[in-house]
Amino acid sequence: MEKLLGTRCRYHLLFLFALLVIPRLAVAQAPDCDRPATGPDGWAVAAPAEAGLDPATLCAVVPRFADWRQADVHGIVVVRHGRLAFEHYFPGSDSLYGIVNLDTTFDAETLHDVRSVTKSVTSLCLGIAIDRGWVKSVDAPVLGFSPEWAEFDTPEKRRITLRHLLTMSAGFDWNEMISYADPANSEVRMNRAPDPYRFVLEQPVVSPPGEVYNYSGGDTTLIAAALKTATGRSIEQIAKDELFAPLGITAFAWYRYRNGDPIAPSGLRLRPRDMAKLGQLVLNHGQWGGRQVVSAGYVEAATAPQINGQGLFFYGYQFWLGRSFVSGREIDWAAAVGLGGQRIFIVPALDLVAVVTAGLYNDNLQGSVPLVILNQYVLAAALKQDSVR
């Protein structure tokens, strides 16, 4: 379904390289920028300085990426201390799950492919299901969710739990390290299968569950399958009713498998302002508007190191964990990460959320561009403003 020229392996290596050696770009000057527009979506808004962000540093991101068209940034949204303090959009080519490319003038109402950010949404839905008692725990055996899966029962597969799926350590023979243009790519094969759940369960187990991280959309697909059997609702319906509705997220779209079910690893489209709501929910330990949408304990576990992911990056429950070094300070963050430069950065130490959307699906810059925005503009603006207080 998704035609890509690069490989997942190269993408992760570039993502790691970007952390270690961020390109030192000249910071263009820009006038102070206005506060974002107040909309019906419930965001409290503030001018950057009012929210603790140095305007000159932050707003310089606009001319920098207006001029650097190869970076193909589509949107940047920044929230600090619970207020939407920066929002800017750029024109670019909108890729509809790699099938259609349309020149688009992005704005606050434009839905955007978030690709594997969808995995983090699926994880939050599982957390909600555990909170509600629909699923016993992250240690529930996967094969126990449906009697129809009994035919896949082997000693190795019997050991696989939801925790292993969340940490991409189920041990299935799975290869997303080759191009998505290659029909041998495991996720491509899954997407083309009549029954994606059966396709994943048919794969042999080649490493003991829980021991080896292996990036796999198939693991996320099985989380959605378990939720469907446990609740009778698709991942889309659970997200809509239990996650999006409390946050006031009403505009979204979801690509589907051939069997009609939503694509749980990568099929979601959202507005950047609503992506920021998901980040703020995590930053607030699962609370939104005084309501506990997902338990603080699950959010803490989801954004804590559970397994070594790629290089210096740890992996939680479908969230990446990384760090930046800015102005002599080391800053930890968690992130929902999607192919092409889609990011929700959650920075607890600075009470900050930053969202980036981009069209770098086939470009080696997709790892570095979001980190340039985060480090050189967003984090730098927060630290500079804090230093003068």
C-alpha cells in the first residue's frame, strides 16, 4: 500500500545520527509572532512570551523553514504550561498513505497523515481498556483473546503477551527493514493479506518473546485485534469514544485494511492541534480537563524505558524515549514518531509539547528535521525565556 524509497533501517540510523550531530543551521531573525487563533477545540492560547517561550528564538523557525523547502515541513505546533503558544503551517505535498500526493496549503483544519504516531494512539487505547477492566493486564497472553487463535498455539506463541507486543519484542519473524516498495516487506505483505491478524499469527517465532526488539507493525496490529475481541469494538471506535471524545477531537480519518478494519500501526490522520492534545494528555499523566482519561500508571509505564530500541533510543509502550542537549543542558523527552517527519514530542522537565508534521516520507532528512525544530528553536526558546526569569 505504501510506496517508499528508503528503508526502515536507514530511517532509524538517521534518527539516531540526528540526535548526536544536529545540523548547525543559521538562525534567521523574525519579528515576535502573535498568539495562535482561539478555536472551538478548547485550547487556551497565549503569545509565546506569555507561555514562557522566547519569541525571537521560536519565531525564527518560520523564515528558516519557509526558505528551506527541501525540509518539507508542513506544520509546527507548540504548547507550554498547558497553553497553545505557537502554530504555523507551510504549503507542501500531502501524501495520502503513500497512494496520492496532492499540493496542499496546510492550515489548522487540515488533517495530516501521522503514520506510526498511530501506534502510540493504539497504546493509549489499550491503557484505557485495562483501566476499564476490559483487558486484564499487559501480561495477558495474546492467544487467550480468541478461541479462533487456538490453531496458532505453539509453546513459543503461547508465551507472547500484550507487553511483548507493546515493546515490539514478540519474536515473530518480521522484516520492516527493507523498502516499503519491496513486496517482501512484512508490513506490506500484512496490508495486502485478506486477514491481517491471521497473517501475523502465522509468522514463526524466531526469538524468545521479550528479549529482542524488532520494529513491527504486526505487533501493533495484534494489539488492535486483542482489543476488538475483548470489547467488540474496533480500534477506531475505542479511540473515538474513549480517547478522542474526552479531548474534544472530532476531526480524524483512518485508513483500512482489506477486511475493513482500521490500520492500527499507521493509518490515522489528525490535525496538528489535536496531535498536541494527545501530547498534553501524556504530559498531564493521563488527565485532560480534570478527567483521568487513561491512568497515570499506564502513562508512566508507556513513557518509561521498557526495552532498548535503536541505538541510544529506548522504547516504551509504543512511545520512543530520547534526549537532547541544548544550551548546556540535557533534556529527556518521550515521542510519538511517524514516518516522514511526524512527531509529538513530550518534554516533562519544561512542561512542553511540540508537534511537527512533514512530507519527508522518502527523504533522509526525516530523522533530523524534527530534531532541528525541537532543539534549535523550541527547546532553545523555552530555556532562554526561563533563564531571564
